[in-house]
Amino acid sequence: MVKKISINGKIWDYVEGAVYEFSGDFPRLEVNAYAKGFNNVLGLQEIRFYKGDEEIYRISFDEITWGEFNKVWGIYSKKSIVDGYRYSVWYILYPEEASSLVKIDKFPDIGKFPDYDEYRIVLVDPWGEEKTLRFYLKRR
């Protein structure tokens, strides 16, 4: 379900409990993840990003308006590739462009992220199954 994560443009293999470095006021975090079902690769239903126990960012695909079909860069990184043979989607977990699919965005309230803290990402597939990623972010 999870391939890799990207922080400030640097791509990492995801390792449970690892410490990843970032610079700037907040990490520009992206996750390369997918769901599998019936021999198909599918997108996720929801992605939730937590700082400690506080949910700070949520993307939900519960309802997609017609206007959102051409506004993909608020949700997907330009590293994403989807064609007949490849499915490699990078979900952006920071405010890049406005999108109605972003249901929670507490980045303006947080301002500058702490120098070191615990984070988690909850990935939800179309059937409601969840996968939790746990890691630490450290400012360099």
C-alpha cells in the first residue's frame, strides 16, 4: 500500500518509527501509496495526517465535484504517473493549491512546525481498511 514518502523533494523508503529530516517552517510531505483489490491498483479514499494526536490535514475523496477533475495539483504531486501500465500517485500532505478535497488544513494555525515531533499518516482504502504510518520529523 505504501511505496515511499517524500519530504522537501527528497524521496525515502518508508520505515516504521524512522526519523526523517525537513527544513523550512513545515515539511513538504508527500506519500506514494495505493490500494489493491481484485487484481487492480486503486487510489485511496482518504488520507489523514496527524501531529501527535491532533489531525492537521485531511484529503477525502468522498465527493468529487466536476470542477475538481481539472484541479489535480492541490492533491497530487507532479511526480505522479498514471497511464495504462503504471500507477504511481504521490498525495500532497501540505497546502499547495486550494482544493475542495482538502477537508482539514491546520497548517495556518500551526505556523512553524516544532523542531522534533512524532507524526502519523492514516491511509484509508475504498473498503474502509486503514494503514497507519508512524515516524518522526526533525528540523535540520
